Amino acid sequence: MTTSIDFGIVPEFTQGDRFRKARELTGLGQREFAAELGVSQQTVTNAEKGHTKVRRITLNAWSLATGVAREWLETGIAPAPQGDGGNQSGRRDSNSQHSAWNTDASVTVLRPVAVAA
């Protein structure tokens, strides 16, 4: 008798797939999302189709606007939760719950804010 269980195929997503999935979490179409990022709709389309390499600044903005980890968008590897959840000394924010455990399905889209010099 075998003790291993075959759970089937795990699909691999291209970077374009990951960009599209992240954008879809916001509920915005490409045009609206591009406006949120401050880029052209063609930039969003090209990123989602994998036609061009996305600039680091656009990658960071995509991550911030969607709430999706930059590391996953870039590599497809989900970042591991920091620590065991009991020791929060390494955290930089006041949220006691790691974002990976957040079960709230709502997504907040961050908008850039102009800062006076």
C-alpha cells in the first residue's frame, strides 16, 4: 500500500499571468488600473501579455496598488511569513496579523499623493 497522495498538477503562471491576476483583484479594468499607476494602458497590456520587461518602479507601484507581494509578482514565489507569528519584533508596522493571513476579501487601491517640497 502506498502512503503518498498525488494531488495533481500545480499550474505555473507567467509573470504576465501574475500581473493580470493581481490587477483583477482590484476590480479595475486595464484602463482604470493604468490611470491608478500613472502609466499608459499599453504598459499594463504589455505587462500582462509578457511583451516587455516591466520597470522596477512599475513593479513596485503594481504591488502597492494591488496589495500583492512584489516578490510574487516578480518571481512567482510567495514570500514566507516572518517568524512564527508570536515574535513580532522584526515587523515594521503595527498590524499584528501577517498580511498572508488576512482573510478580508476587499482590496484597497492606493493612489499616489503629491508631496509639496
